[in-house]
Amino acid sequence: MAIIASVVSAGYTSRLLYNRIDLTSLLKATLAGGVSIGTSCDICNNPGYPILIGIIAGIISTLGYAKITPFLKRTINL
């Protein structure tokens, strides 16, 4: 559920940022959703928590790819 929520929220976020759905954002959000729920799966006893965690992970992943990566390339050539 977290991975699905992460991909859907990444699709909406990339649509807002790029005016199109970016496939790279969706791929990165799939990984982000899995990692975020994997680290917190022992405290998720309600189905709403994995969905919320996935949504947050998808948004952070897409914003990081869209905004932070170009900033790091510009400033420290990473």
C-alpha cells in the first residue's frame, strides 16, 4: 500500500512540477515507498499509516529529484 501511494503521489507531484508525468520520478518513488515502509513496518498497525508514509515518501522523493539534485550539481558538482 505504501509503494502504491508513493507512486501515485509522485505522479501528481511530477505533474505539478513538469506538466507531465516523469517516469524517473515514478521509479525513484517506488524505491522510496518500499524503503520508507520497510523501516517503519513494525509500528504500522492501521492501513492508513502505510498510505500516509507512502504519500510523504513519494512527495519527498520527487521534490528531491526535481529541486535538490540540480542544486547539488550546480553548487558542488555532485
